[in-house]
Amino acid sequence: MGEGPTIGTIAERAGVSTASVSRVLNGLPTRPETVRKVLAAADELGYVPNSAARSLKSRRSHQVAFAMADIGNPVYLEMVREIQPVLKAAGYRLVLHSTGADVAEEIEVLRSLGGRYADGLILIPLRLTAELAAAISAARAPVVVIGSVPEEAGVDNVRTDSRLGVRLALDHLYALGRRRIAFVNGPLDTVPGAARAAAYRDALAALGLPYDEKLVEVGDFYRAEGAAAVRRLLAKGPDVDAIMCANDLIALGALDVLREAGLRVPEDVAVAGMDDTDLAAGAWPPITSVSLGSAERGRRAAELLLARLADDASAKAPRKVVSVRPELVIRASTKGGTR
Amino acid sequence: MGEGPTIGTIAERAGVSTASVSRVLNGLPTRPETVRKVLAAADELGYVPNSAARSLKSRRSHQVAFAMADIGNPVYLEMVREIQPVLKAAGYRLVLHSTGADVAEEIEVLRSLGGRYADGLILIPLRLTAELAAAISAARAPVVVIGSVPEEAGVDNVRTDSRLGVRLALDHLYALGRRRIAFVNGPLDTVPGAARAAAYRDALAALGLPYDEKLVEVGDFYRAEGAAAVRRLLAKGPDVDAIMCANDLIALGALDVLREAGLRVPEDVAVAGMDDTDLAAGAWPPITSVSLGSAERGRRAAELLLARLADDASAKAPRKVVSVRPELVIRASTKGGTR
DNA sequence: TTGTACGCGTTATCAA
DNA sequence: TTGATAACGCGTACAA
């Protein structure tokens, strides 16, 4: 763990100037003999360029930050899995931030971009307050938001139509003959929560089904909270023949509670989730889920950011919005075949 | 996205020298009046210190790297979840590396530490070659290895006794009356693969059960590969009454195949996994699994690294080894109660 | 083709 | 208490 060699060390050893060393290492035209000596010295010393010095000079950190609520959520995980290789291929390192869905922390991350530790940021806000929107616009580095963001923010944006997603699932349930379709949601003050609540109402209306408060319950986007919400739902004693869940974790919780209650899935109650994570595919019965293209959204976001970082021309291009189409993945929890 | 203010900008605005600005910002004794002016200017300008300049000067990046095979594996994910907050609390950012279990990539990560982009590294190698061991010893920053590493490497080490883990599971199965206990493993040229293979033999011997090749199958540590391995196992036509799987993903694959084959779990065949991930708890039936304390290993590793980084004294302290005890978490896949 | 010298933004030393 | 100034390691005009 000795002191690291610098271009100065190499210069001495090779008997040339630091400028020559720098030139060789950056592939600038140099006399072959010099190149040889420098490379030999660098190799012997195990030289690795100091990233701080390089960043300071070049004004580039070769890092990209990714900020989401909680890396434990499989949706974000899928995104990381896609983002990471895209960045790596372009020579960027990935810095991870778990914000706990706390707006203040998200704002802090945006602010810290001013320190230039990262060249850009991919952000997934859960709650979109005015302060957050302001902070996004004021960010000192390119930001790509996954999720919807007002146009005024002026940043690139990868979104999906979760309204259409809910619609797809409800159409499917309706086609299967279900008419008492409950909805278990996450917090209404979150962007996805609000959107999915509205989508549920709209979809019911489009199908000519009545909106019944007894069929709606709000918890949080986690398994235990989802289970609790479903328990409350059942306690209200409505005749339910399907449960639409605002994400897969809630759907898993629903399976737990239904099993507990001795109800068969899908014979007695069909269950559908959203996000189409591994958990949905891995559950028993496998859960029908609306894919919101997490992997694709992650990849597209990384690509958008890289495009911004590529050159000055594209850095000033107008904001781009990419939409990923939701898709219904039908499994045994709605239509099957559980044995 | 304007040009970032520097201490120079602040100095001008406040009518003082850059030295004073630096002093104020670092909390060194300064005249109150100066402090006020500087802070006001800094605030108005939205000043954020440049991290590259700071790192260059202080020789600290305030970043820690974490390198594992694949962030998609729930075990590593659990570790990240624990590591992240510990680092954050200490003022470090987390840089993520997925190496794809490729030794060359791991060596590259170790080498790149010479660039000082991170102050330390937490590494989980899957295969421990001589080159890797050499690279670990030669690393230019503190490294903590999760998993076993030879003493010569001289680095801090968080390990678990997977041998004991296998033993716990086999004892449990034996106590339940199972005598034909199969073992489905991952690649034998990986550290965990080799250790668990040996552990299986030992545990059988300790229980007085014969080692039967027909009961052993090797695949990979993933669900699909695990399923394929179990399929091959069943094709050999041994009378199996329990399957010990080298990790939870394999166990999930086993459930898939057993269900396919019309075998009941645990009545016909009991299934146990390792790692005790969420997937094991979430499966149906819930899978008995040996917890290797992933979360705790992650946390301890982060703490060990922080201790090394804390001050020069501890930086030179002798290597520390922390052991996390495995624990058997019994669920319905071995003992239950599935209806 | 090569070397000298300066600047990137901070911190730290030394006089004043 | 403060300001001028020298590093930190690298890249790059500019001069030789």
C-alpha cells in the first residue's frame, strides 16, 4: 500500500519530462523510443492516473449517480442491473444513493451535483413537490428523471403510462368475468399512487362498473403493508372476485392474506400486480402483472444521460421524453390452472 | 446549469481572500464579521465545494467501492442495503461494481484503486485464484473481503461457516426422518461451491449416511440452472426424500421442477436452501433456508472498512477476521403444514 | 519531438 | 485575524 507513483515518478525513471509522460499516456504523437521508455517505466511502477487530478483538470468525474427510494425494491434493482453495464461500457462508474423517498434527501443529492463528483444523475422521485421540481431545474449537471416530471423542469424524462397499465389489467379481469374488482394502492401523495388511483376509477368507468369505496384500500408499496391493507379490505366484507394491486409487493401480501383466509387464487379471487418483477413470476401461483418496463426504462434513462454527456452539442438539445409501453403479463393468479 | 462558483468567486463577493473563505468554510477560527460575509456570499451563490479539488488536496475521495458478481443476486442486494446506510452515515458515497464473477474484472477493480477514486473496497470474490490473491495484497487502498481469503493476503475478512450451515440443514432433515438427502450445488470451482460440496460429504458422514453419486448434481447458482440440475437429478431415478440446495435460487428452481413432476413439498420431498433471502420466505411453500447472515456480513464489512479509514493508527492494525454464525430458518418446505 | 510553465479549486503554511 | 503563496497530480499551451 505504498505511495502511488505519479507522472513525475515516471518521468524521472524514464529520463524524460512529465509532459512527455502525459503525452505518451494520452496517445499523442511521440517518438517511438520515448513511448517505449515511458510505457516501460509506467508498467514497472504500476502507474494508475490519479482520478482527482484528472477530474480537476478535465472537469469530468466519469461517474454517474443514480438516486432512488430504496435499493431493496426489486423495481429499482432491475433498473440498476440495466444501468450499470450501459455506463460501464461508456467508461462511467455508478454511484448509488438510497433516499428513502425523502424529498429533502433528493434535493440534497441534486444540490451536491454542484460539487461535480458526478457528471450526471438519474433520479426517481416518488413525490414531486415544488421544491423538488425547482431543485431539478437548478441542478448543475444533466439530470434524467424516471417517472413523470413537469415540462418546465426541462430535463430528459423516461416515463410509462401506468394509467394504461391499470386499464390493461382491469380489461383482462373483466374479460375473465370478474365484476367485483378491488384495488389496493400505495400512498396517494406519491406520484404513482395518485396516478394509479385515478387510473382505477377511469378504467372502471370505461368498463361500466360502479366505483365502490368498499373495494378500495390504501396501504404502502410493501408486502407487509399490502397484506395489512388486504386484510382491512376483506374485513369490510365486500364480495370480491378480483384484487388489483398497485405493485407486485402488495400482490404478494394479497396472496398471503387470501391463503390465510382460505380463499383460492384465482378460483375465488383473482390477483394482479404491477411492475412484473421476478417476485411476481416466482410466487405461487405466479402473479399476473403489468410490466412497466423497468429494465427498459433504466436502460433508456442511462442512454439519454450518456447522450447528454457525449458532447456539447447534445448537451444543449431540447428535453427528450421517452415513453415505455406497459404490457400485461398473464399468469396463473388470474387465469389458471394452479395445480 | 451555469458555471459553478468557487472559493474565488466567494472571496471576490465577500471582499476577502480565498484563504479566509477556506477557513470559514472549514470552521477555523475567524472574525465573526468575516464569517458572516463569507457565509452570506456562499449561500447566495449556492456554493458547493469541488470534490475533485478537495480529493486532490486531501488525498481522500470520500467514496467506498463495493464489488460483487451481480447486483441481481438477492444476497448481494441485502448486503448493499446494509452497507449503504453505514457508509452514508460516515460521509462516504458508495460506488458499485458488478464484475460478473470474472476474476480479470475483479483484478482490474483492485488495480484501479491506485487511482484513488475510492478510499477503500469491499470485495466478494467467487473464485480465489493466485493472481487475485496477489492483486488483493497489492491493492493501494484498504480492502475488506467478504468470504474466505488466505491469511497471507493480510486483509480484513468477514466470513461465515457455510460448512456448519450445511450441517445444520442436514441435521434438521435427518431429524425429520429423511435419509435420502440429495444435494444440488453450484460450480465446484467457486469458493462457496467447493466448500458446500465438502460440507455435504462431511455432514453425511457425521450422520452415518452413505455418499451416493446419484444424489448429487451440479448446476449453477441461478433458478433456471438449478431447475435444470434438479431435473437431471430426478432423471437419474434415485429415491429422494429431501433436496439440499446450495442457495435459495436453486431451491426455487427445485420447487418448480418438483411441482412439475407432481411431487408434494414437503410430504414427498423436503427442500432446503441457503442464504435465507426474501425469496425463500416469499416462495410457496416458504423455503427452509440456512441464513448465512448476508445483511450482517455486509454491515460488519462496512464497519471494518470504516475503522481502517478512520485514522492512521487503525490503518496499520493487524488484519481482522469476523465470523458470522449460520442459522437455520425452518419453514414449511421441510416441516409443514402446506395447506 | 520535447521541455517549461501555468492553471484546475482546495487546503495549509507562513508572514504580516 | 488575515492575505499571499505553495502544493496536490495532471493536461496543455507555448517555446525551444
